[in-house]
Amino acid sequence: MFLPISLSLATALLLLFPSVVVSQDTSLRTVKAAFDKANITEAADITFDPRDLLEVAFPQASGPDVLVHAGVQLPRNQTAIPPVFGIQHTLSSRETSSLFVVAMVDLDAPTPQAPTEAQIRHFLGGNFALGHPDARGLALLSNSTPALSEFMQPTPPAGSDPHRYIFLLFQQPSNFNSQTEVTATTSVENFNISQFALDVGLGNPLGVGTMLLYVISLLQAALVSILTLRSQKLLTFARESSLRTVKVAFDNANIPEDADLIFDPTALLEVSFPQAASLPVDLIVGERLFRNQTAIPPIFGIQNSAFSSAVKETFVVAMVDLDAPTPQAPTNAQIRHFLGGNFALERPDAHGVALLTNSTPALSEFKQPTPPAGSDPHRYVFLLFEQSPGFNEQADVNTTTPISNFNISQFALDVGLGNPLGGTFMLVGPDPTTSS
């Protein structure tokens, strides 16, 4: 079936953190020609006739700002943090006050020559609202609810030609939050964004963008919008004072007992939440955070001064909620909010903190804390394990395994992780305005 969809905004893949300055696009005709040349309209069953611009940007955890220009290759790890979206503010006043849906799909999985798994749904989220436009007319999009499909980092298989990753922007219909076609447990493979848009009444997309990604490099399609970054230090981990402080905090919060763990840390795990428009929020053990401070997946590091022997090791990081749905009746606990392996240590900075970066998709991608209305704050626990030799062959957890009623202690036993090397935790309560 061919569903004619008229598109009106085009985007470049860009890097953004924490704020943006936009250079003017040269020609919408150039953008349309790039899409036609890449056969995107045919492959996605869409009609492309741009009139405005959607901007997409990938924040970076640390290091110098990296600008992406058309055709410039970047390492895949620069797509690790979920993208930030903005709109060149030329929408009508009615559209400006609307909510929006953003989707990201891969048209070429597992390879462009045999896309038998396409489309892969890499992101699908609603309830995006426009912020105030800056002096150049760019308004950031921010959402107030968890995504239907949380961001999944592009990971084309080794040897594949570049994949086309498409971003689409829709005006959200009033009944979108009641749709049941896509949930957090729906398979991401063999998705059809055109059919989904038809089924849930999204109407014509307001915007579209594309990027091409190699397994080790990022290649932007021939699009013409460019974002630049303001110079700002992006990651300044809070330094836990001592292993004793962390252990005492865990004991006082009854975490070892409730998680059935032996917790005798030998490494100081640092956790930092990037922010869309400000400095990162660095977690201090036992600290209470606002939920909106946890929207972007966290970045992990290890204080490396007493941990040099593990530089060549790989690690597993887990995040679980011990208190779902409420601390008084945790009948769904544990909730698995993140589980990823193949983390390796980078070179430590001047303060002795080494970033942890992973080279493979997570078993469970990050899920933002969302305690229900009326609940007391939940304990969200981060744990660091040394990765066992057979971890990548384990079958206990995959992307479709339910995240509720997880048992991190049993999982660690089953896959040979041993006791955690380090950990930290935070308290997060419901939004003051949460109604469901």
C-alpha cells in the first residue's frame, strides 16, 4: 500500500548541547533533491514537499563541541545520547499551541540490500510542546511524558552499507494517548510509520529528516541546516566522598536487604544526567531529584584512582526501581530501568574520573523514572558489575522481556556477574502535576 503523505519540514542530523544557534538553510529545493536522490520517499511510502525545517541534534557527554556538516563522518558513539529536537519557528499560531509526535525509523535494517527487518522503530514519542523561539526563530521541542519507544542508538551490523535513519514530526491528534498499536513492549522491528500514522490519525507529517550511519561512523545526508554550540563544560561529575559514605547510605536506605544484594563497594560509580538547556545534574548518593531532571539517559563514570587494575575490563551497569508502584506496596518491583553491558573505561580526567562507554545496544534501554501520582519517592538504584565471560550469550533478558518484577540479584547470579563493584541511588517522586 502506498500512503501519500505530504511533508513540510526537513532536518539535518546535528549535534546540540545545551543550546542552539541556527545558520540559515540555503534552499528547500536542495533538501528535496537530497531526499529524492536517496530514494527515501519511495522506501518510506511518503511524499516529500518541504516548506519549513525540523532540527535534530545529538548532545555529547564531554569533550569539544562537534559540528556535523553535510557528508562529514563522525564516530557512532556521538549518537549515544538521545537527540534533541527543534523547529524553525515558521508554524502557524494554531500549530504553535499544538502538541507533536516525533518518530525515528531505520529504513535499511539489517542491510540496505536486504531490509527484511525494516522499518526499525528507533524512537516514537508524543506530547512534545514548543518552547519559546530564540532570536533566530528556533524553538526547542520538549515532551512531558515517557516515550512509547525510548530512543535506541543506531547500530548497523558490521559490514553493512550506511543506513538511512528518518525523523518525522506530526501534529498530535487529541486521542493519541489512547492508541494501543505501540507500547513499550511492542516489537520495534517491521514497523510501518506510514501505516501507523494512518491508523492513529496523525495526519500529514509536519517535518522529516534523515541521516546515514556506518557501523563505526556517521554520515549526514546532503541536507543543509547547521546547528552550532555554545562553549560549556558538559560533564562535571559530583565526586562521592568515600566508599564508606556510599555503603552507609545504601544500608540506611535498606537497599542491600530489599535488593537481596551483598554490597561492599570497591569502586565509586558516578552518575550524571545531561540537561537540555543547563549544566548536567550530578548524582550524589541518596539525593532526591526532580523527575524532569532525569529525562535524558544518564552518563556513567568511575573514580579511577583506586581502580586502575580494571582498566582493561568490561562492565555491566543496571538501574532498578525497588519501589514500584509504591514503596508501601512494591508489587511490581523491581522495575528494570536500564541494563547494559560491554562498558569500557576511558582514560581518566584530571580528577581521576574515567567515563564508561559501551559499544553495543543495551539489553534494556533507559526508561525515565515515572512514579505514579500520590506515591512517595522511589529508590532508583544504579549498580556496577564486572562483566562475566558469557554475558553476551545470556538469554534471561532481551529487548522484549518484561521490565517489571525483575530481580537484579537473581540475574547477577544466573549470568555470573558476582556482587556489585559499586553503586549509587537517587530518590525520585511523581511530578506535582501528574494525573495518571
